[in-house]
Amino acid sequence: MEIFPHTCFLESQGSNLDFGEVVHTDLADGPYSVVLVCEHASNRIPDALGDMGLSADALQSHIAWDPGALAVARLMAERLSAPLVHGGVSRLVYDCNRPPEATGAMPLRSEDYLIPANADMSDDERHSRIEGIYKPFAAALSNLIAENRTGLELMVTVHSFTPVYHGQQRAVELGVLHGTDDRFAQAMMATVPADPPFVTRLNEPYSAADGVAHTLDAQALPTGLPNVMIEIRNDLIKSPSQQQAMADCLVSWIARTLIEFQKGGAT
């Protein structure tokens, strides 16, 4: 069943839109070997777009961001002494894990919701979002990688997903995803604990075929930097204690995999 929004949004202001802070970089204290990324960290809508024609409940839901992902990513960054690049606006305004030409970059629909503010965008407004959101985010991440490429061993992107999608319960709890370079994802699956605390699967609930590997392929692939995308079912990271447990599990697993990965000379 389609859910049609009932609230209003402000008229498009094209290239005059003020997006505010579209990207944040939490720096590491010292030398780092891992870079963390959380593209869907925020559900913030710039003031000029009002509520984008969506209800308050919709803007708190998964269509607008990845609930819990930033908290887990920050805990991981602390444990790994890693910098973290994370988005500052909702993916409904611009999804920084999509290239400008992708339909989902500024979606007309997300799950069962139509997105009125994206329905009648002018070319100027579309260009404004690309220039004002996507490009600064991509530049912040690429610059961070370039600054320490010789010391880098891995890029990890952190996401969350809903336990129910289009009425279907998802059994998977933790997904390990890859783009063109599958080396580290395969290595992680080879080092899954014998009795894993979460139901873990490769390339679920999404895969590169769903268009989710853009950041991996655009940012890590050109320099051969090993990379992986982590998808966490969001009902497992609602509370601070759950977020801490998930971060601890992932950090230990990634560290163990890095040791085995380096032994194999795959870097």
C-alpha cells in the first residue's frame, strides 16, 4: 500500500539553497590504518526544504537515514583510532552513497513513501544538491584517504537496515557487502566465529546489484585500498548497550581479519 504524505514543504529555491553542514569528519588522534564512513548518519533536512512533504514519523524512519549507524561507527572509530567521515543531511535530500546519475541519489520514492520535494526539482536545484552535498562529501573522504594512503589498510562503511521490508521479515542480522573488490568481504566471511553472535551473511540484505557499492568503488577501488560495507539490522542497535556490543563485535572481527588478510599478502 502506498503512503501518501500530507504535510507541506517550502517552494524550491534552486541554487540558492543553504544546506548547512553536509559532511563531518571526526579525526583520529594519531596515525591511522583504517578509515570509517557513515553516509546515512543524519536525517537532517535543510530549513529551505521544510519537511519535504513528509510526516514527522517518516522523517524519523529508515527512509531518511540509518538509525543507530552513526553511534556504532563512532564507537568503532574510537576503538580503532580511526577517522570517521559522516553525512550531515538526510539521504532524501541527497544520498551520498549514490552517484549523481543514479535514480536513488535524490529519490522520488523510498520504500512506500513518495517524496514530494523531489518530484518537481528544476535542473538548477538538482545541480545545487550535487554541488552542495555530494561533491563536498566525496572530496572530504577522498582527501582523507589521500593524506595517509601509504599507511591505510582498510576502508569500512557502516549502515543499518530495517528488520521488516515490504512486509517481509528479514532473518539476516549482519551483512558483509562488497563492490568490485571482494577481497576483504570474503576474508571477513572466512573469519566468522564458529558460534557467531549474529546471523551473518555475505551480500545481504543488499548487494552491489542494488547500487549500494558506490562509495566502496569510487573511493577505495582507484588506489587498491581494501574495503568492505557493513549492514546492521537496526533493531539490534537501538540502545547504547546494544551499540557498544555491536561495535565490540565488529572491531574484534575486523582486527582479526586484518591480521589474516595481511598474512595472505592480499594487500
